[in-house]
Amino acid sequence: MIVLKNLRGIKSLVYGASFFGGGGGGWISEGLELGRLAFELTGEVRILDPHEVSDDYILVTVSAVGAPAAEERYLKPVHLIRSVELLIENGVGVEGLIPSEVGAYNGVNGLIQSAMLGIPVVDMPCNGRAHPTGLMGSMGLHRIDGYISKQAVAGGDPSKGKYIELYVSAKLESATSIVRRAAVEAGGLVAVARNPIDAGYAKEHGAPGALRKAYEVGRMMSKHISKGDTKGACYAAFKEASGEVIGECTVSDVSLETREGFDVGSVSLDCGGAKYMIRFVNEYITLDKGSRRIATFPDLISLMNLKTGLPVTSAELPNLKNETVLLGFVPRDKLILGSGVKYPEAYTALEKILNIKIVEFIHDVLIG
């Protein structure tokens, strides 16, 4: 069991989870606030280890879906709680909560619902890094014949007439598409509770232990940041995560637009005369040096802010032009990956959005 007995522990978890966000996974400030609220409600935060739940335990995935840079996004803790309540009201049994991914916000998503509803969080996120699509966070459930996805949504600003509550029961791809559309209608971001499955399936197809790994990376980051060594925190994150540092680079050009519920664009970097480009759909998807591909999702491509010691999300990039960042990546074989990112069809939408090839670079990790 992970037991966080003070706000320092919360900060370590959020910092480490933000590193595994790989450009996405939500805002650090909002993750810290979510963790703080959960801590204040309970006095300590507990996350069950995978072995502490039986295989027939019914788990539900909790997530925030949408575009973090959307100007009208409006998502509050009450919406996270409400999404779980909606599932329960529609007859879904919920014995445990698991995050959809590891990221600054989504990695601690579940803590406030646990505090208010008394349902434990389990360290079996759907994926050990952040990812842009609901299909990637569904642990391969779309390949189970006859599987019906049950998803509940809440979010949006009621003062602007954008508040949405939604329950959908449908084929996984259809349900995911409806939820993505709901996020757009709600102003860009919604809370989602979805896909009840048994713990045995999550142990096999999810990313058990990924939150503990994030906490370990975050502790190293926090140790350096508390001493004012923000640069050391950046390098320590890559070392603890078994990553590879490319170098300190200047952000030279950024393109970002919110499209179909995603933050889509690219960032160009000047690394000691060498030119690199990252393309992103919320998360950083590809890293190229000139015309040569260096890393491809699910590799964890990361930019670290040398002034703060913290990761840079894609939504922050427009504010960092001409700033110096640390560029690097963690190879996919060093990550705890869920099954959802191991199917070729999970990349069809990304290849279309970015108009680039992805699948041909990652055959070693794909299933079927």
C-alpha cells in the first residue's frame, strides 16, 4: 500500500506522475490541488497495491477527457465525484477506482472520489504513462467480442449553459467517440468514469505498480527542488526513470491548436545547433532530429523546465518560446505499459490527425 501522510508525499506523487505525462496528463497545479483536497478530507491518502485486491474485485476507470488548453474548459472536483455516482445510479457496481493513465492530474484522479465515496484507489492504472485517446486507456477491451462499455460523464460551466451529465452504454469505440464529443460541447474537458472490469483483467492488461514508480521518480525530483536545485531535478527524473537525456535546448517555434477535443501541434527545438521537432496530440507523439525519427509514442518524450525542475506540458509550450528546456525520452521498454497502447488500431486516429507514420516505428511493442 502507498500511504501518503503529508502534503510532501502528495507533491512527490504529482511531480512524478507529471513526468510520466509526457506532455499531457493534466496540469500540475490542478493535480496538486486535487491531492491536497483528498488529503484534507481524510488526513492521509492510501492507494492499494495490486496484490491487496482479489481478481474478482470490480474496478472502474476514472479520467479527465478533452483538451487541457481549451479556453472554456471547466472541470471541478465535484464533477469527478458525480461521474462515479452516475455509474452507480445506472446499476454499475464499483469496488475500486483506477486512473486511466499516469499524469499530473489523471494520475491522482480517483483520490477525491475515494475520499468522498469511500471507494479505494488501486495502483493499477490503465497505462503507466499518459496517452491521448480513450481507446489507449481501455486495456484492449475493444477486442473482446460483445464487450459493452459503460461510461458516465460530468463537466462544463453551468453559468454558460455548458454543463453536461451523460451516461452511455455502447460498443467501446462508439462510447469513446460520444464522450469525446461531450467534452467538446462542455467547453473542452469532462470527468469520465468508465469500463467496469474485474481486477484480474487489470492485473494482466493494465499497468500495475505504475503509480509507485511515479512516486519514486517524484521523490527524487522533490528532493532536488526543495534544495533549490531545479536543474538537478530535471536530470534526476530521467535517471530515476531509466531515460536518455538529449540535451539542453531552446524552444524556437511552437504551433498549437485545439482540434476535435485535442491539443494538436508541434514544437521546434535548437539543441546546440542540432534541430529537433516534437509533434503532439496532447502528449508528445514523435521526436525527430532533422528527417530521422528518434523516439515514437509509446516512448515517453519529455521536456523539462530547467527553471522550475518540472515537466512541460504541450499546453504550456506557447509561453516558453526562446526558453531553455531539457529534452530527453524514456524508451518504451523501460515503461510499464498497458495493453491499450499495444494494438495497431490505437494509432489510426493519431496518424490521421498528424498526417505522419507511427505504427511502422513501433512493431516491437504491438500485438496482432
